[in-house]
Amino acid sequence: MEIRHAISPLEFKSMDTDSTRKQFLVEDLFVPDKKKLIYSHIDRIIVGGVCPTEKSLGLEGGKEMGSEFFLERRELGIINVGQAGVVSVDGNEHELQYKEGLYVGAGNREIAFSSSDPDNPAKFYLNSATAHKAFPTMRVTAENAKQIKLGSMEESNKRTIFQFIHPDVLESCQLCMGMTVLEPGCVWNTMPCHTHDRRMEVYFYFEMDENSLVFHQMGEPSETRHIITRNEEAVISPSWSIHSGVGTRNYTFIWGMVGENQTFTDMDHVDMSKLL
């Protein structure tokens, strides 16, 4: 497991392209028969990807978490962005198709991932937060997620938000997670932008071809930078930072939030005239 420490706005001002990418960008999430886990000291979120083919892959505890097993004091959100697969939670199997999710509460000891067809593997994208209470495991699909339609074609941001792990859908301790799908011809997300000092956020971009890019915007509103992201890459965004993006074409992204509250509308909106 890779450890990344928190960065303040003051440090961020002096970072170049390479150091910014090393600190905030998460690449190579889905290597066949491998797990990739990033433990960020920003609200102690764990971001990861699991791509099983011939064998099942599990999550274990360890020194990084100071725990005997992975979910001893954590909760877990999973969304499959590959082919059909199965998540086993203490022996109970949950089949996930493309763009289907699973919430797993604290206290479950054995978590294992497998693909239904080794030649067409699943790709399990993970967000995990610390948890003080156990809630039931629950599978979530686009059909039973809460859906919100926002934006317009005129502003190039017409989109549908699917809230998977959210108080209106299921109970969790602090993790919120969902998916935003942009309409064809729309390229902007989260603009006009905002911050929320009560919560950090991670964006995972996918459904992009090999020639597509998203310019992910981050930093304080008065000190912005960008990170070029490609298909199936994620950006860890501190609570003090804006988190917005513009692509070369439409795309889909998964958002995950961890912090003080789960109030989706608790945002500090930034006037467009204040962006620098």
C-alpha cells in the first residue's frame, strides 16, 4: 500500500507539474491480478483498484491501518467499471455488473474479488473511509440510486448524478460515493466550482477513449492548477481545493467524499470572477 501525506495550500503553491501529479494523481489502477491501494492522509481515505483474472484477490489489514483485518474500523465503497465480477463479503457473494456498486460496512473480516470470466475481467474501483459503526452491506445500481439531472447543453455540462452511497439511499458512517454521466457534447463538470472545507473528494475518470483527456482543475480559487488525466485515472482533492474538469469530449466520473458530514449540498460556491 502506497502512503501519501497531506499537502497544505502553502506547499501547493510551489509544486511543479511532476510533483503535483505524484502527490494527487492515481494511475495504473487496474493491472491484471494486482491490487493497487493508496492510503492518503487527507481524511485517511484509501483509494484503490482491483482487477482479478485467474485468481481471487482479497483485502487485508496491516500496519498502515493498525488493524487485524481491512474493515476492522473501516467501511468500503465499490463500483465495478469492468466486466461482470463477484465481491465475496464473509462468504456472501454479490455479483456486480458494469457500473454497479456495493457498500460494505465495518466489521466484515473477509473481502475477496473475482471475475466471472477471466478473459474479460472485472475492474473494481474502491474508496474506503474510517468508520465508527457497522451498517449493512448493500448492492446499488443506477436504478435504485438517487438520480439528479443538472446543467444544460448551452453550458456544455448537461449531466446526470447517480448517488450510490448517500443518506437518501443507504446508511454509512462518513463515506459518500456516486457517479456523474455527462451527455454527448458536454465536457464540463462542477463549473461554476466550489470547495467544501468539511469534506475531501476523489474524482475517478473513465469511459474515455485513448485520445481523450480531462483537464482536472484544482487548487485554491486564487491559485489554480490543472492535472491532465486519462482514462481510468483518479485525482485526490484536498478539502481546500476546487475540483472541476473539462474534457476533450464527454466522459463519466465517480466521486467519493470523506469528512465531517454527508450533506451533499454543503458547498462553498466560488464566484467565477474570483478564479485565477
